[in-house]
Amino acid sequence: MAINVRSNEEFIADPTGHMIAVVDDRARAAELEGRLEGAGFEEVRLYVGHDGEHAIDPKGEEHGITEQAVRTVQQALTNKDNLAEYAQAIEDGAGVVAFLAADDRQGEALALLESYNAHTINFFGAAVVHTLKP
């Protein structure tokens, strides 16, 4: 039985403060999205398929010259660029979950993500991307 998983199309212009993770099974990623919302996390988004890949837009090319410039600055000022990894994961058929994660809730968020076998878990700080689980 096919499960219809709806992709969020909202572009995250600035991922600062967000935790982002890959869940290989799209249906499980959709379940995780609901669990995160139920736990009170804000700005929970699920990205899947072409629309999800378009929304992640690691270089900003799909969203105009301003966003392209923003992505260039972000890449220059951070220690690594994981957005390309997330776009590739979506292209490979996985789901990507993104949400705001306050410092005092990161442990709770990580435990929830791990319970869904999430990987490539990163927290996007002001100038540093922290890898929480490869």
C-alpha cells in the first residue's frame, strides 16, 4: 500500500537554530514530523521528492539572486555545507526533517530522531554546523 507523504515546499533561507536530519523511510519521516510537532517543536518541516529538493536548494539558485547570494555567504562563513547532503538524500528517496531546536531541548530532539533511525543529524548554529550524528 502506497503512503502519500506531503512535502513541505518552504525554503529555509537561514537554517540557524534548526536541527536537520535524514530518515531513509519516507513514511517513518512523516511519522517523525508528527511526533516532533506533538512534542512542541516549532517550524517542523518534512522535505521529500522534487518539491523537497527544490525547497532545500543548497545553492539558492531556485529562489533567485538574493537567496543565491545568501547561500554563498552562508557557505563562506560556516565550517561545512550540509544542505547539499540533504538535497542528495531527498533525490535518493529519503525524507529530510527540519525544525527549530532550542539548546535546552537538543538532547530530547536527538533522542526522538534516533528512535526513528535518523542520521546525518546536524544542528546549524550561528557560524558552526554541529554534527550530532553522521
